[in-house]
Amino acid sequence: MTEAAPPRDDRGSRIAAIQAALAGSLRGADRMVAALHPAEIALLLESLPPRRRLLAWELVEPGTQGDVLVELSEDVRSELLAGMQPDELVAATEGLATDDLADLLVELPEAVMRQVLRSMDQQDRDRLSQVLEFPGDTASGLMNTDTVTVRPDVTLEAVLRYLRMRGELPEPTDRLFVVDRNDHYLGALPVTRLLTADPETLVSAQMDPEVAPIPPELPAHEVANLFESRDLLSAAVVSAEGKLLGRITIDDVVDVVREQAEHVTLAAAGLDDEGDVFSGVRKSARRRALWLGINLVTALFASWVVGLFEATIEQVVALAVLMPVVASMGGIAGTQTVTLIIRGIALGRVQASNARWLFFKELGVGALNGLAWAAVIALTTWVWFGTWDIAAVIFVAIVINLTAAAAAGVLIPLMLKRLQIDPALAGGVILTTVTDVVGFAALLGLGTLFLV
């Protein structure tokens, strides 16, 4: 039975105690680190500045280092790997599951990689090569080749005897996979049926042939969607020829979901997977500089549009006061739409077949909200400046900008997806440019036509 995880508050207090010990006399820090789960040690390491991180890493037992490394973010893992000796790296890979070893192996120096492969038997090398055959962000990259298979023509009693002889099951195991003599996938045998059904019945009578396998090339995010929609704990990965390659378990899918959530959060701020919050100043500045530069270009373009109406602003100063209102309303409306569309794309719900319907739906939402809030802002403008002319101009400008924001919120992610550019990373910058330019052009253009 898997040991229950400690409450979050207790875990946080223990990590805080270790951090305090690392900052002081180090007394008892080694025992406290040894008492942590590998995932908790990874959290501790990611919570420390570089110097204390290296100090804490020295306290991690060699037999645990491999499990800790696979739990770390890419940046922190690369930093620690760079400081390890070849024999330490080889020792860290011993005992790792095939999928975890595959993730770690690609980051090792070539000489160390060869040494690790030489230390493995032929069967393990063949299993590893299967996992490495496909990119890491696919079902094959997530799968583990340590599976338990049974034949359909044996009794459940025979399966139970086989499992007792085997001595243990891979964690977590909720089903066994049924294959023929050529390892072709036939279905799955739930462990609950194995334990509760008549021991004299055949596996073929108790297995579920309708449990659909997962193709090895399926993208990782789609694997996560399948696990969520089907409430899976594990699933078989089967080649196009029908041969069982391995299995994916829920713990690997949770990692994918967490990485997706982190990516969306960082991308919203224009950050592309900045895995180490304690990375150096130069490294962090270099990563963030690109999108700051792109944002500067788009801001200058919006300023250029405003500059075209300089004479209008000089004569009707109220328009300059109202410009932020138009830009802000358009930005918020566009962000709401673009967030929904990006989420729909990530979950596989937004496709080319329904994009047209979504476009007109969001256009209607933008227009309706535009009319409602434009009326509120126009009334506020009339009370503020005492003139219906300016109120009418901002009314029309708000309607135009919110409608344009809704249209852009749908079209921009779809366009970026077609161009194979991450919508979460680039969509916000483009959307802000569109809403600023359209909003300023509408307000100042209408002001030029009707107020000057």
C-alpha cells in the first residue's frame, strides 16, 4: 500500500525547517531531508537559491537522487546534472522506471548515456529504445514498458498463481492487459474482477475487450484529455500493428496536466517555461527580453496611430481622457474571449468544424456587451463633460472596439494554431495591439469627423 501523503501544512513546515537548518548550523538537516518523499525533496530544492540548493543536494542519499531528479523542473535538473560526476550519474539512473529513465537519459552527456546503456540488460535496452522512439510529448514518451500481461485462454486461478509467483505488481496497477501469443492487444482484465469472479472462469470471459488502447503517437495533452473524459487510472499503448508497447498511468498524466497549467500561466505573462524562479539575473532577463521587445514594437505602433490624430486631441482634450477607457474595455473583452478559445483548443473542443459558429456567437456577445456598457459609459461621459457629442462618439467607439475584440479573440488563436505558433504565448500580445489600435482609431477617428 502506498504511504499516505502528509498534510500540506505539515509538509510545508518540514520544508521550512530544513530551509532554516540550511541557513544555519545544518544540524539535523540530513535526517530531515532523508525523511522527505522524493517529490518533497524536489520541491525543497526548487525553493532554494543556487548555493543552498547545492548544499541541500549533497544531503540527498545517492539511492534517492534519481527519483528526485525526475521530479525537478528542467532548469533545476540541468543545473544539478552539470555538477555530478559520471559515476554518480550512472548510479542515479539505477532502479528508475523506463519512462522516467527516458526523460533523464536525454539530458545526460553522451559518454554517460553510453555507460548507462551498457549497464542495462538487453531486455531493458529494448524497452528503453521503444520509449525513445517517439518524442517525449507523445503517448509513447509517457508510457512505461513494465506491464503485466496474461493470455485469454487461462483461468483466473492460474493468473492469481502467476501473480503470487511474480511477487509484486508495478504501481499503480488497476488492470492487467490481455494479449495473444504474439503480444497483440486483446483487452483488459480489471483487478477487481480478478479478485471477485469465479477463479475457474477463463480470462476471456472476464476481460473487457472494449477498453480502447492509445496509439503511441498521440500528443500528451490529448492523452490527458482521454484520461479525464474516461476516468482512467491506466491505459495500454498499442502500435498500429496491434502490438502492446506499454502502459500509461495516472501519475504520468498528472505531470502533463501540471505542466500544461504552468505553461498557460507563464505564457499569459509572455514567459516561455521559466522553470527556475531562482535562476540568475542575466538568464531571467534574457528570457523575458524578447516579449518585452515585441510588446514595445506593438505599443509604438499604437502610439503612432494616436499620433495621427494629434490635432484632434489638441482641440478636444476630453478624447485623451477617454482613450484609456476604450482601450481597457476592449482589452478585457478580448482577453475573456481569447482565454476561452485557447482553453477550448487545448481541450480539443474547438475545431475547424465549429469555429464559424463560435465566431458569430462571440461576435454577438461582444456586440451585446458593447451596446450595454457603451450606454453606461456614454451617460457617465455626458455627466462628466456636459455634452452629448462626446458621449455619442465614445458610445460608438466602445461598441466597435468590443465587437472587434470578440472577433480578434476567436480569430487570433485559430490563426496562430494553424501557423503552429503557441496561441497561449503569442495571442495576448497580438490581441492587445488589435484592441488598442482599433479602440484609438475608432475614438479619435470619430472625434475628427464629428467634433472638430
